[in-house]
Amino acid sequence: MRREYNYRLGFVALLLLLALAPLVIYPIFMTKLLCFALFAIAFNLLFGQTGLLSFGHALFFGGAAYVTAYALKVWALPTEQAVLLGVGFAVGAGLLVGALSILRHGLYFSMITLALAQMFYFICVAAPVTGGDDGMSAVPRGRLFGWIDLANDRVLYYFVLAVFGAAFLLVFRIIHSPYGQVLRAIRDHETRATSLGYKVNRYKLLVFVQSAALAGLAGSLKVLVFQVATLDAVHWSTSGDVILMTLVGGISTVFGPLVGAGFILTMQTLLQGYSQWMPVIQGAIFVLMVMLLPRGVVGELAGRLPWLRRTRAPEAAVSLHAHQQ
């Protein structure tokens, strides 16, 4: 009971900290942080929990951003409808990409996701509706439900925070459910999970679509923050950034993606004056992080602080045993 109390207290403290953050930190930066933290949470659900390393998640993130921007600027749809349309695109794309990629394992799976994402990138380069290299700018934020004006940066922040909180709790529920146990069983011993009667490919496709939907939601929200949709969002480097955020924060942890996103975005902001050296500096810092904190920031803390251990998912052996019973 004491551990559960501390655990809930940690959630409340996190939400309170995020609610007060824009009072002392630039709201746009904090909103951007929440968008990329949601993106990292979506990726961690696929990689950390299921063991599927996707190199093409920028497709869903950037694709949803373009769809949302087009719906807001050209079709003048209400904000909530435009965001849902972007998520719908991500779901459809996730279903297609997932159905093709889960037929292969390991590196082949990763290469298929990367190839399909690059194909989509070049479509965005050539398609007139995306604006090519110029992208889509001056995208209106609109009004939420017709009366909440999102033009105010702080109002937008709290809207994104509410969405992030709901998505955070959803992923937490997935991780700590029997369904999440099956995902970890597939990650750690796919052959054994198959022998126990689980339709492994169905579970893989389902979690791939769920991850794509959350990534698309993050991309749609990012459009509202900066009011632009550009090729950077669908570039392979964006997929690399989310992988880096997950590794730095801690794979298979709940809080890891948020911490990793905060660390990477803060570092990129501080290094903006060293644009030519940024990849070198960022790479050196990443190597140091891997050497000093191999389980990520939250992963290492969870190993030392008992009340944080529950933020890590239980081992697959336990989940398999539970389902056998």
C-alpha cells in the first residue's frame, strides 16, 4: 500500500509540475516538449514493450502533421476535427505499414519501416499539396469546440497537457494490463508466446497501429504549436530523434520518454549556436550517457529507488507464467 501511495503521489507531483511549468518556462518550449514526449511514449510502446524497432515513425508523426495542417488551412475544419483527421491518417498508414513490416523480423522489420517512410518523404517532397521544401505555413490554430481560443500560447499548452495526460494514462494502462504482458512476452520470447497459442502477428499489428495513432496525435498537436508543417517532420532524422529520446530516458519505463524528450530538446536548444558541431556534441553526449547510464536516466533511478520500480514493466517470464495459469 505504501508503494502504491508513493507511486500515485509521483503522478500527482508530475502533473502539478507540468501545470506550473509555463509560469517560469517559455510556454512554446514546454508545449513542444509535451508533443515530443508523447511521440517518444508512442515509440516506446512499440519498441520498449514489444521489441519492434521502427526506423519509420516519422511517417506517422509528419504525415499526421501535414493532414492536420491541410485540414485547418485549406478546409477550415474545426481544430478537434482536424486533429482527429490527422490521427485517422496515422491509423490508416500504421495499418498498411504494420501489415507489411510484421511479416519480417529484426533488422528486416526495421529496414522495411525505414524504406516505406523514405518513400513517403519523397512523396511529400514532390506533392504540390505539401508545399515541397517550403512546407505549409500560417496554419491557423482555430478554436477548440468553437469557443476555446488556442491563439493564446498558455491556453494551447494546457490543452496539449490535457491530451498528453490522457495519452500517458492510456499507455500506462496498456503496459500494466494482461494485453501488455502478452506484448512483453512477444518481445522476450516470440516463439514461446506462439507456442502458448497467442496470435503473435495480430498483437504486433494492433500495437503497431496504436503506436502510430499516438505518434500521429503528437504530430497533429505540434502543428498547432508552430503553425507550420515541414519536411523535417517526415525526415528520417526525426525517427532517429525519437529513438534517442527513448534510449536516453529509459526503455520500457513510463517516465523515460518524458525525461528523454526533455533532455534532448534542452540540449538541442542550448547547442543552437553551434549548428555545425551539434551532431558531434550530441553524439559525444549520447555515448557518455550510454556508458554511464546504460539503462537510461529513469531506468537507472528505478534500480536505486524502490518506489520507482513499478514504473518498469514486469518481466516477460512473469507475464507468461500468469497467462499460463
